[in-house]
Amino acid sequence: MKYLTTIGLEVHVQLRTRSKMFCACGTGFGAPPNTQVCPVCLGYPGAMPVMNEEAIRLTVMTGLALGCAIPAFSKFDRKSYFYPDMPKNYQISQYDCPLCDGGAVEFESGGQGRRVRMVRIHLEEDVAKNMHFPSFSGVDFNRAGVPLMEIVTQPDMGSPEEAMDFLLALKQTLSYLGVSDCNLEEGNVRCDVNCSVRPDGQEELGTKTEIKNLNTFKGVFHALRHELDRQVDVLESGGRVTQETRRWDADQGVTYSMRSKEDAHDYRYFPEPDLMPVELDAATVGEWRAAIPELPGARRARLTAEYGIPGYAAGVIAADRAVADYFEAAARASKNAKAVSNWVMTEMLRLLGERGMTIGNARVTPGALARLVSLVDSGVVSSTAAKDVFAAMFESGGDPDALVREKGLAQVSDASEIEAIVDRAMEENPKSVADFMQGKSAAAKFLVGQVMRLSRGKANPKLVNEILERKLGAE
Amino acid sequence: MNREAFQCLDLRSAAAGVVSGDFTSRELVEAMLAGIIERDPAIRAFVHVDADDALRQADAADARRGPGGGRLNGVPVAVKDVLNVAGQPCGCASRILEGYRAPYDATAVARLRREGAVVVGRTNMDEFAMGSTTENSVHGPTLNPWNHGRVPGGSSGGSAAAVASREALAALGSDTGGSVRQPASFCGCVGLKPSYGRISRYGLTAYASSLDQIGPLTTNVRDAALLLNIMSGRDPLDSTSVPDPAPCADDGWAAAGLKGMKLGLPREYFGAGLDPEVAWAVRAAADACAALGAELVEVALPHTEYAIAAYYIIATAEASANLARFDGVRYGRRADGASDPYDLYTRTRAEGFGAEVKRRIILGTYVLSSGYYEAYYRSAQKVRTLIRRDFERAFGQCDAMLAPVAPTAAYRLGETTDDPLKMYLGDILTVTANLAGICGLSVPCGLTDDGLPVGLQVLGPFLGEERVLRVGAAYETARGPFPEPHGGAA
Ligand SMILES: [Zn+2]
């Protein structure tokens, strides 16, 4: 039987704010345990939360970028449950009046345009980190109280692949907005997924399960694939899927049951009395809306239209706002945007990837790249030699003209100079010349290679071909 | 100056004496400490007195003596065990906070210190401010200085008893449902519950966040006004604090009388269940106000009968979350022998909390539970709105209201321990001000035949402290000096 899949996501995103959500503690990653703490984020008696306005702004900006409605009234609530990573044993979150309602993410998946609707976006505080040692456990509260934005989607995704593409598109948008570093290694983005399967033709959705706390996109993909297979197996063998919360074990590659619906938490939400409701006036929201930058989809379209580069290249370049900024700076300084896009997509991204760097600390300036492209186009350097120049600039910066001079990489386009090298190559390889005479055209290629070798790659290949052809024809 | 003279100073005279050099802060603090040593064993108002620390603070105050030293420079005050004072324990009269020392000053305390005040000791209370008798304390009960067989009221019973017995010139309490006004009434001192948000709650260990207010307990109304003025005003650390500080007591207040003022007598506050002696004392006080020029009018607060139910639902709901943090993980007492986190919570909380606290946490957890939220918590919020509107309407007809503080004078020790409902019902006349967020003052207005003090409650609208304090000051002046407690056995 064929089965249909339904997937919904809850994405928790750590916001990029200097201080925590309700206190002045810093949010830096990797500090020694319990060094970014105070009475507020440790839940000391008498300590009270104070709202971080920047967290509100970043959340609302995200909502505006995703087309959410921004209600004029929003409030915070206490969500109660006991766990050692919760300093107060309640989390300040938002229950029935979130900052953002509705909205959607549009993206491409499997070559098709998709649209995943949002339920809501709300703001809450992150919890601490439990750490287990051989004889005891500890809690690091550095992360406790860091602002966390929770994006809840409708169950609009039909496959793990689509969920993955959604997450990548969402991550691109969040990065463009600058609301989060979206650093997966540092746990900036964490997902809860829920999914169900139903036989093709059945209207009603199947029973869903939830998998909590997936902190890589790959984890989301594999956990979903495994869990959906498991649900199909259960149905195929005549069983019924239980509504429950499961956990993904990445090492074993399986999900296992954490708790069933029956022992689900009763969070006993009620309005947080220590905080005033958030009332946003239209002028403030308008100001924030005006500050939203061009988003990835729009930029992709514009790069194609404005610079005439192929859609694929525009997609790769627009995926990262800084890369796109770099490309545009270089393309504007150049007459050959397509060549610039090729350099960015291939050499630049490859080298950055190899070194684990971002384009922000690349030493090749956009101007230098534009100049290098023009050196190739005007025949001053061969494209092979240009790669050496690029690599040199990537290592230590510098000006392409100077590097070409220093390294003696300028292309030889002087016909008499090339003629002399061709003569030398023919003298040194009489057998190849003879082979050519007997009709073995491949021998010509060999001779071209010899000329290039003798010229240390600097001979203009077009001239080499012309001269060699002429000389062989005269033999 | 002899010791008794020190102990009878009001705050302004005490501060003026230090400034002028009539005496040093050290002499003043030593006199207060001597009073504590002499009288506190009989009433047990204090749970923590660090004499060396108090004298160090006094010496520091003496060192900065002069006009710039602050309005309370060198003046000792006591604080309820629920307020955080850096370096001091803050046990909230609970076993669960054993060993906890506060790492910071509550804003109210910091503001008193900024004016030079000396924090002389910490006073007893009902555990986590839950109770009306100061019997629910890990330290045992505080006794009423007027009669050692009676309770001092609660939950700020230690502060009220300390001020009434002149062991402290003034003390801070907290009032969630009457916890400053009722003990003031039971002990014959002045107690002010400011409007919600008037004094920052930062550093006040929370019982019910939407109802809690810090309030001063003093020997006279002007001292209460001074402390309010110093502690009030916007605090960036408490988002619910209101911007402007409350006005300071004016010397003309008492002299101006009450001419042109309309004082309301809420009909529902003089109904069945009110002890006739209490009713008589309060009516006599109202007549005294009329003699000062006030016009008395009857007003109605028709939703009063629902107040107790609404109060105990909202307060316990908030408490169930506020007290969740006491789990033995980060501070305070941790139970031994736990096998996992949940076992740790269960043991720590079972051993650490007293019966009344457990009762309220369970009640609060219940009313917030899924399926019950609408019936209890939501309904209670609706009642709260109705009560607020009652007051708004009534304050359209009068400037302030006069009422009893509690239906009776001080209970006998143990009288309500087996019948918590009786204790809850005794809060009927005070919880409404907390539900509505308005201000209220308790001023001693008489003694029962048994020689127990009775308080007059002056209620004012939200941020109407000036009116309430004016009425209190004018009445207090007309009343003349209130008798001193004589102590004695039951
Ligand atoms: Zn903090």
C-alpha cells in the first residue's frame, strides 16, 4: 500500500541579543560553566525578570518577514514543570497571545515551489544544560534565560526532504534578518518534529508522534525517515500508532518512546504577573518593517535579472547574505558578472569551505576579484594561471596585477617568442612530428602540451595552436 | 539620653539627633540592641540579629555624619525575613531556605541604605508570608506584646511586635492579603500597604506576585509616610513598579484637619461577624474624623463576599509557581539520599515546607490544572475585576474609606491552627485592597475590654497614598498618644 506523510515542525531559534532575555547576563557561547549567571537567571528568591526589548524586536522582525500578523497585544505566561535545567521550575513563555500569528515560508523543494504555513511565533527563555559525570551531575546555567524564538508550522510538509528544504530556507531567511547566528554546532537551532502517515486515499490524518530536541538538520532528516518507516511498519503489521513523545538516538539510528499522551505534562499556564503585557503600536511595527532587508527569494530573482547569471548560480550565491553582498560588489566592479559568479561559486566557496572560513574574513577583495576577471578576459593571464593568482590572494591578499608581475605569470602573446618555443618543441620531438605526418592528429595535442610546458604555462594557447598548425602544415 | 528615650524616638528625631551630634548612631543602635536582648526573649519578634554587623553599619553612618549622610543616616530599621539583604540569611521562616544567604539587596532595602539606614535585624513571619498569625514559622510563634497568650497577627507579625514593643523604631513587612495591616492592628502600631507597584518588589521573596507589596510598620503615620517616600518610585528591576515616588509627609497635614474630605464607610465591612468591640472602636474613630471636618458617607462594595474565594485562588495559584524554585538544587536545604531529580524534589519539599505552605501549593496547583482553570482561576480573575470596579465606583463618591482591619482583635495562640478556614475568613477586610491594587493604612484606634489593640483601616484609591496618610495623620493627632503594650501572660 502507498502511504502519505504529514510533517509539522517546531523550530527553536536562539536570538542574537547581547544580554539574556530577562537579565543583564551575557549570551556568549563557550564560557566556563556558571560564569554568565545572576540572581535572576538562577531563579534566586526575590529576583524578577525584566524584558529584553531587543528580543521582542527580533521576533517581530522575523514575523514580519514571514508575513505573520503582529497583534497589538501580546503577553507572557508561566509554563510549569520540574526539571533540574529549569532555574525557577517554570519557564516564562507565551501561551495564548504570541507575538506573531500565521505567516508562511516559501521555498523550493524537488524542483517545485512549496509553501509551509506558520501557526505562530512566540518568545520564551532557554533552559540550562544538565551535565553528567561518572559520580555526579551538574547544571550549567550559562544558557538559562537566553532568548529563544519558537516557530511553529502547520503540518504542511509531505516528506523528510521537504522538511529539510524548509529548514534550509528558514535558516537562510533568519540569517538574512540577522536575528540569529543560526549556528547549529552551538545549538542555536533546535527542532521538535511531529509526523504521521496515512494510507493514500484516506482523508483523515493518521495518529502523530513527536520527536523532541533534534539539534541538527541531518538529525531531523534521519529521525523523520526512520520514524515514518517505523509507523508504516506498525500499520502494515496490523498495529496502531500510539500518540506519544519519542527521542532520537543518533548513534543507534532509532527513535524510542519517552512518554505517552497519558503521562503528558500539565503545564498549568497562567499569565506571568511579573511582566507587563507587550503592546506594540503601529508606528513601531512600521519602523521595524521598514528595516527588513531584501530576503533570499527576492535576491535570487534580482541577481538573475540584474546580472544575467543563471538561476542555479543565483541560488547558490543568494543562500548567504554576505556571499551575495560580496558577489554584487565584485560584479558591479566588473564587466563580466557571469565570470565573477563562477569564481565565487567555485574557487571562493571551495577554499572557504576547506578552511572553515566565512566570506567576511576572505582576503580577496571584491575589487581584486573583478580585476582578476578582467585580466583573464583581456588575455593578460590564462585562466589556469589566474587560479594560482586567486589562490595567492586567498592566502595573503594583495593586488592581482602585482601578483602576476611578481610570479611572472603574464601570458606570452608575442608571436615570434612563441614561434621560437614551437620550433624547439618540434626539434625535441621528431617522432611526434612524424606521427602527425602519418595522420595521427593526437600527436598535435601532445606537441601543444610540450609548448605549454616549455613556456611554463604562459604561452597564449590560441596563438600556440595557430602557429603549430601553420608549421606542421609546412613540413 | 537613656535607653527608653532612644526607643521612643520617631524616625525624623532619630535622624536629626545623629546629624546634630546629640547622639551617635552607635549609641542609638546599642540602645535598640539592648532592648532586643531585654524584651525579645518574651515575644520572639526577631529571627536573626547580627549585633556586630549592625554596629559596623552604625559606625559607618557615624563616619559619614552630616547633612549629606541621608535622611535616615544611622537610623536602625528591622526587616521581615522575606526581604533579601546582601550577606544576611533570608529564610522566609522556612526550613527549606536553611543556609541560604542573600547575594543582593532588595531595592526597598537598597533605597533605605542609600539614605543611611542601619539594618538591625530580621523579623519572624509566617512561612513564606502564608498565614495571619506568625505561628507557621520554623522558628516558632512570635507572641503579641500586649498579651503573650495572643498572636501578633501575620504574616508580618515579627515586624509588628518588634515595633510595638519598641525593639525597633520601624520595620518592613510585606502585605499580600493584609499581612502588614492586620498585624499592625493586632499589635497597636501603624502599618501601610501601598498601592500595587508603589514600592519595587525586587528582592521580596514572592508569595503572590500580583498581590504582594512591601509596606512599613511604624509607631506613627508620619514615619510610615517617610519610609514610603524613600522606598517608592520606579525601579528598572521591577517592570510592575509605578513611575513616581509617593509624596513625603507634610507638616501641615495634621493641622489642616479633614475639612472638605468625604470619607466613605463601606456597608459590607460593618456586617455580621464583626466583633462589636471592634465595630465600636472603628465607629468612634470615624466620628473623630467627622469632628475634624470630614463628611461621612455610606458606600457599597457589593462584591466583597466573593473576595476571600478569589483571593485564595489567585494567591495560591501564583504561589504554586513562585515556590517551585525551592527544590534543593541551587540553594537552601537539600534532602539527603535522593536517587534521582524527582526523588530529590519530593524529599526536599516534603521535609522543607510546613503544612500551611504545602496546603497552599496544592490548592494553587489544583486551581491551575487543566480542566479546572476556567472554573477557578478564570472566575477568580473576573471577581477581581468586579472588586476593582466596586472600588472605582465607591471612590467616585468619597475620597477615602474608613473600615475595620480585621473582624476581631488578636486571636488566641493556637486558635486557628486546626481551622485554617477560620483564619482565611479573618482576612475578608484586607484582601480586597490587594485584589484591587489600592492602598490601605492601619492606625491604632482603641483597645478592647481585654486590653487588645484595634486598628482603623483607611483605604484610598490606586496611588492615593497622600489622602490615606493625611486622614491617618489627622486622626492620629486628634487621638493623642496610644497606650504602650504591657505584655503579661494570657
Ligand atoms: Zn542573569
